[in-house]
Amino acid sequence: MGLLRMLEFVLIIIDSIASTILALLALRYTARPRLEVTFDHGKRRTRLPPNTRITLKMLVWNKGHIYAKPAAHGVIGWINFPEDFFRRGGELLEIRYGPKDKKHTNREVKPGVGRRRYIAIKKPGIVVYPQEPPEEVEIDMLTPDGGEYRIEIPLYSDEGDCGFSKLLLMVNDNEKGE
């Protein structure tokens, strides 16, 4: 009887290990990209001077997961600005994205959900690889009067939903920008 119990115990351990390996492989090959948008140097907030024409640079990073780091192809996104941004004199002029030698542009500012307006990264989108430098997105804009403006950015790729980022623009008379 002791030998049978020992054999049963060993088989249970082997089954558990095999099940764990199969589950991790399933996670790895079905994982979607996890992207994050920041300002320069990974910051989620930046200070800007009011009533100034500037180029706002954003970085799109592929953060991946612990168990997998898939590439993101054909990434599109909607950079949503609050109503106050426009009511206080802010204006979105153009967005540029893609490879440095072949930038794509978009000048269409459209109404979004909840009285927000957005400018979009359209198809063909951008490609973001894990463990590579981030992709740059540039927005030419006229900054509004002083205040704090929350930017919300959902991203989607050919592989599916890639995440949602929130950034903060702080427009202040005393700042020269960061």
C-alpha cells in the first residue's frame, strides 16, 4: 500500500506541474500588448506656459506583462481633451506619428464622449515593440489659459485592446514648460 500511495503522490505532482506549464503557455500565446502613454522621461504630468503654440511630445511604451511581451501592430488611439481645454482658448492643430522618415499626420479634431474632443492616431497606426525605444507622438497645439487639463488616451491594436492612459497638463503663468 505504501508504494501505491507514493506512486499516486508522484503522479499528482507531475500532473500539477504539466497543468501549470500548459496554463503559462496559454497565457503567453494569447497575451495582448499592454501599452502606456507618457510625456518625456516617463512622466504622467507636464507643465506648459499659457496661450503659446507648442509641440507636445508623448511617448508610447510597450510595457508587456510578466509572462509575455507581445509586439503591438497597427496601434490606433484617441487623445481626448476636456471641454475646459477648448473653452479656455486651447486648440489642437495637428498630430504626427509613425516612423521618423515617414510621419503620418492628422488635423481632424472630432467631438468625443462627455463633451470632450479628440485627435486620433489613425490607420496604419504605429508599431510598438517591447524592450525597444518608445514611439513618439507629437501634437501641435495652442495652450489654453491657466488650469489643469486631464488627457485620456485609449489605445487599440490589431491584437486587441492595449490599455488606457491618463495624463495631466498643468498650464501656469509661472512655468516655461518641462
